[in-house]
Amino acid sequence: MQNIHTLLTAKTIVPVEPENTVLQDHSIAINNGRIVDICPAKQAAQLYTPQSHFEYEHHILMPGLINAHTHAAMALLRGVASDMPLMQWLQEHIWPIEQQWVNEQFVQDGSELAIAEMLRGGITCFSDMYFYPEVTARVASAIGMRAVIGMIVLEFPTMYASSPDEYLSKGLALYDRYKSDPLISNVFAPHAPYTVSDATFAKLNSYANELDTAIHMHVHETRDEIETSIKEHNKRPLARLDDLGIVSPDLLAVHMTQLLPEEIERVAEAGVTVVHCPQSNLKLASGFCPVQELKQHNTRVIIGTDSCASNDDLNMFAELKIAALLAKGVSRDATAFTAQQSIRAATIDAAQALGIADETGSLQVNKSADVIAVRCDSVESQPMYDLFGHLAYSTDRSRVTDVFVAGRQLLRDRSLTSVSEDEIITKAKRWKENISSNHG
Amino acid sequence: MQNIHTLLTAKTIVPVEPENTVLQDHSIAINNGRIVDICPAKQAAQLYTPQSHFEYEHHILMPGLINAHTHAAMALLRGVASDMPLMQWLQEHIWPIEQQWVNEQFVQDGSELAIAEMLRGGITCFSDMYFYPEVTARVASAIGMRAVIGMIVLEFPTMYASSPDEYLSKGLALYDRYKSDPLISNVFAPHAPYTVSDATFAKLNSYANELDTAIHMHVHETRDEIETSIKEHNKRPLARLDDLGIVSPDLLAVHMTQLLPEEIERVAEAGVTVVHCPQSNLKLASGFCPVQELKQHNTRVIIGTDSCASNDDLNMFAELKIAALLAKGVSRDATAFTAQQSIRAATIDAAQALGIADETGSLQVNKSADVIAVRCDSVESQPMYDLFGHLAYSTDRSRVTDVFVAGRQLLRDRSLTSVSEDEIITKAKRWKENISSNHG
């Protein structure tokens, strides 16, 4: 008998890898935060003496979901303005509020709120782009959440940094600080082609090559972005990025709602990953990402919620459902983006794109134990014919009862263990009072 | 002091009518199932002695949602087949399963499952189209749920009826039986233009005129439907229905994803109501209902989940969110189908279209007390800037804790009061075992 920290035993386990696999009556043995074995429950009972044994008779266990694009701290701006065009939304609401209110405290309280919501919805990792990324990294690490933190870069000064060089140096300091934190990794996060200059892109790209990190950026979000680029640079944003050497397997291109056939081919050839945020694209009427065509060209498509200001939640079960449904609708092909593809997009595909597939994205021996338990004993969960279809199309996030990240239980029977929900709510209400009294 | 049955006191009430109204610290006085007063809580405390007093410190009270198109009993086929084209889905899966399994017991158990799910998600009324409608009516009435039951009519024989006349006579018997049930009303429900003959439409339409009932029908769901009609009738389905006198304010046309500009005008002129089922249309890749154009022409658009076989849930909070988001995406106009419009579509607009606006669809004196309580003290519900935006874009149905229909509490702190959830689940699992063992 081997002593281990934790044993999770479940009626049903969907490990995601190997593909198309459902394990019945199996156990996941966890030691020092890592999966050391996955085997039939009877065998596990003979092999392991766990400090904690969780038995899930009515649950599906699966890898935690990965939210591949968000601005976590903007959870404090959940639904602050709706039903208006993108530029009015940004110029009259989001940007003035950010300018007035965003500081380290805002990012701390907003990141806590977002991480609390994400964990309660079965998300165990998020890829973030926002100001004061070192604060979001600190909060995620303290709560025990996995995060890929973007080293944000903009051309213009903000409260966070006064020049592109200052953004970059703050980003590099963040990178150095979290190099040895197993929960935090970093990628460069230039905001968008229209907010970063060629010179800054060149500098950033050489750092990214040196550190071998990905580049996470909004690309081709709106028609307006394309038109502006043609006016200013005489080329479309993607072509400009290509000339700068940024269109590569390291690029995580978020949104991509405006793509010509030759751009779809170029993106595939270059090995770019597309980060699809269907609900945000719909709400801001940005356009449709051609998911099915991208996938037919073997481009990896992963999924993000975008921020709470344009969604207005951080619900990856809802997002992956809409991603699958919308891909079918837009391509007029009901076979597009299947249930299993959408589950993979929200787990293993995202982990691969973010460079953390050795750690997370599937339940496999040697990976970190990033596991969620989805309860299946309510009327909403019956009957259940196909597990992948059920997870993709019929799963309310509120059915996630337990969440483990690196073997540590962060959600227990719907309650967070490492942070106070009451305090988070109190702080969110206070921010809302302040922001409302000075806006609108 | 007046003795009344129930007093509901809440921090926040969204009555839907009057429009754009939010009541703070008000009470709803209920007697004999009807709303007798809505007034400030302090005043209510001086006026009424209730048998039961519910105090909702952390909830929003609002009218129950109306699911304007479903096939409730198909809840037993939740997700039975996914990710395939409509005709393969119907011909290889849905129809063979229905032919083998659908009987009165199936409809009873399926309707119970669906009603349980709907009540737990804040739906207090549904408009149904399925075989054995008298069984669904009986189940709804017994549970205490409001329902508009379709008198289904098809040209071809099924297990339920052998000829159009038998469908009609069974429908009329149903109508007579439930005439005096305050919870149940009836409309005619010819399945679709392609499954009902001109002669049957003529007969049905004269009954509908005589009884002054609406006609609930799938219309222009797919491109294939249009092409078939042109081949067989030398006209598009809507033109054919128009020639038959069916395009009128009494028509509830479900789906309507294939509309020419002149059809959008004709529908508006005739006063047709469009029942939009966005998730089903997406999943089956049927096309996009032009919601924004319809609304610009002052056509009433209401919302349905369609059945669990093509969605795969009966979640009206999700459906109204997607309806609003998709309308923006399809019209490329972020101002389309606002939060408040989508809430109204799922409440008062639906009640008006279904002919039950005297009873339900808003919280107003003299109406039936069809009320839901949405909890707002979780991290997912904070911060809350705009109530309509919050209800439309940020509300998980699992936050519905209490549901009243005609003043009777059917959901109490997430538990159903008038039906056994355990028994419903057990029966659903048994159906699934049987169906799976004989299919696929």
C-alpha cells in the first residue's frame, strides 16, 4: 500500500485524453498535487492509502476548463453598459471608467471576484490580459488558481505604465518574479494591432522569441479595425503582423471575426491559434469567427469568455456550448464543432496553445491534478445518453460542486475554500456604489 | 387589516409592466391566487395579515418566464443525438425512437421531467406541441404549472391518431375538457406546412376562428422546407398559408429562419407573432431568424427553447440571453434586441401572443400570481449596475429559488413542492435504459 494525499473515486471520469474515452468506476490517485495513477476503483483500494478519499457516486469528473481569453479584473464592471455599439461602449463607458477607477486595488478586488466566479463554474485556469498583471498573478497564486498572465503592452500611457518600454520592463519583471511559481506562467499581451506600433512589436517579438513565450493579442475583432489599418498602414492588421514576423505558432489571435479566405489559409499555414469569444462577439456585434472553416484548415480554435463587461459572465460551460452551436449556425453545417471538439477546445487544446499541456488540460498520469466534479443527480441532468453531448450542451455550471487545482481543493460542495466569498461580494458592492455615483 | 393568503416582500421587484420599472422594498399581496395589491412594504405591513409571509432580502422578484415553444415530453430524449444534419437527425434518430417509444406513459413521464426542469429554471408557463396533448395538460394541471397546450394535427397517422379528423376530434375533446381549468388553455398546433394538407388547414382554420384560438405551427424552419413547398405547391409555405387565410394575428409562427424582405413585410402587416428558438436553430444549422428586422417592422417576437432533443435543455434564461446576443450578431447592430426587450419577449409579449395576458406575463393587480424569486447574493450576481441587463445577460437559472404559479408555491428553496424529483429522475433513467438498449 502506497501513502498518497488524495484519492478521487467516481462512477464516471472523462479524462479528455485519450480521446473519446469514458472511464467507469475508476479512481484518480493524487500525490504532491500530481496525478500518479488512474485505475479501476477496486484496484486503487488495494494500492493506495489516501489521506483524503472523495467518492463521487453521482458526478462526472473531468479536467478543469481553461478560459483562454479574459480580462479578469473587469468583473467589477459586469454589465456596466449594454446594448450599444462597440465604440460608444468603449469611449463613453469602459474607457472613462477605467481611467478613473483602475488601480492596483481595483485589479486585486476584480481578479478575486473573477477567480471566485470562474472556480465556482469549473474553470481551473485562465489566460488574462489587463493592467497591473502582477496583481492578478499574485491573487491567482494566493487563491491557488492556475493562470497564464499576459504581459500587457500598449503604445499609449495609462495609469499602469507611461511608455511601451515601461510596459515591457514591468512585464519582464513579472516574468522573473513568477518563473518558479508552478501555477503562473506568462505570455506577452500586446493589446491589439491598432494600439501598438511597429517598433514596439519588433522589440516585444524579440523578447518573446528569446523567452520562448506566446503572444496573446486581439486581432481582427471588428470591421473598423481592418479599415483603420488599411488607412494607416496600407494593409490589413494580419498582413502587418505577418510582415513583423508575429504570425507564427506562438500567436494566440483573439476574436478573428474578419477573415478573408487567403487569411484563413495563411493562419493555418503559420500555425496560429485562434481564441474564439462567441458571446462577446455577438454582444458587441463584431462579426462571426469562421470557426468551421478554420478547423477544416486544421487551425486550433480555443475558447474564451472575454471580460464580464461584454458577456456578462465568466461561464465557460455556456461559452463552449455557444461556440459549438454558433459554429453550426454560421457554417450551415450541423456537424460542425461537435460536442467533443468543444470540450477539447476548452481543455486540452487550450493547454497546448498556452504551452501548459504538460501540466493541465486532461486527466493523465504525471499531470497536475486540475479536476472538477460535475453533479448529475438533478432533473436537469437526466436522461444522459451521450456524455460528451451532455457536458457540452446540457451542463449548467452550477452543477460543478468540487474543484481541485494542483491537487488542492479550492471548491468544496459549491463553497470556495481559499478565499472568502462574503468579503469578495462586499468589496464588489462597494466598487459598484463608487463607480455608479460617478458615472451615468 | 385584511386577511390574505400570501405576502411577498422583496428588496427588488421587476414587474415588467409598467415598462422600465423597478420597485424597491415593495410587497406583493396575493389572495386566492391573484395579485390584489403591489405597494411599499411598510404600507403592506399595515394593510395585510397574510397566512404566509415570504421576505426576500437578497432576491429580485419578477414574473415567471414563458417558454413559447417546446415539445415537453421530448425531455426524455435530451441529447439523444447531436452534431448531425436535420434530416439525418430526424430520420435516423428522433422519428424511429418516437415511433417505437412514444405512448401515453412516455408523454406523462416526459412532461413531468420537462415541467420539473422548467419550474426549477423560473418558467411558469409553456406552450407545447406534442402527441397525447391531453396527457401533458393533465400533468401540468396536476403539478400546478400553467400551460398552453397545442391541439396537434398531422396529415399522416401516428400512434396518437390515424387521420386528420381524429387529431382534430381529439384536440376538440381536449379543449372541452380543460375549458374551465384556469391553468390550461388550448391553441391549434398543426405541425408544419409540409405535414398538413390544404383541406385539413381549411377545416382547422374554421375551428380556430369559431373558438377564437391561436394557431401554433413550425413555419419556414429550413431551406429544404421552402424548396419542397415550391416543388409541391408552386409557392413558398408562407404564401400557401396566406392563401389559406392562416397568416393572421392568430398565427404563432415558430422558427421563421427563411424570410424574404416581402415576407417580413407581409408578416408585419398581418400581425403574425414569430416564436424564435435560437439555440435549436443554431444546433440544427437551420438558419437565422431576422429578429431585428422583424422588430423594426413591429412584429412581435417571443422566445422558445424548442425541445430538449435539439437544445439540450429548457433554460429560458439562457435562451433569452442568446436571443438578444444573436439578434445583435446577425444584424451587426449591438443596439438590437435590448436586455429589456428580451425580458419582455419572455414574459408579457409571450402572454399577449398566447392570449393569456389577463392572467400572466407581468406582476400587476388582478393578474394571477405567477412570480419567481431570483437570488442575488452569490459572487456571480455582483456587481449589479443595471437590473434588466443583469437579468438578461448574467442570470444562471440555478439562482431561481422560489416559484409561485397562481399563488401556489411550486418551488421552495430550489425544491419542487408538488412532485417528487427523485421519482422523476428514476423514471427518466429507466426510459433511457430502454431506449438506449434498442437504439444505436
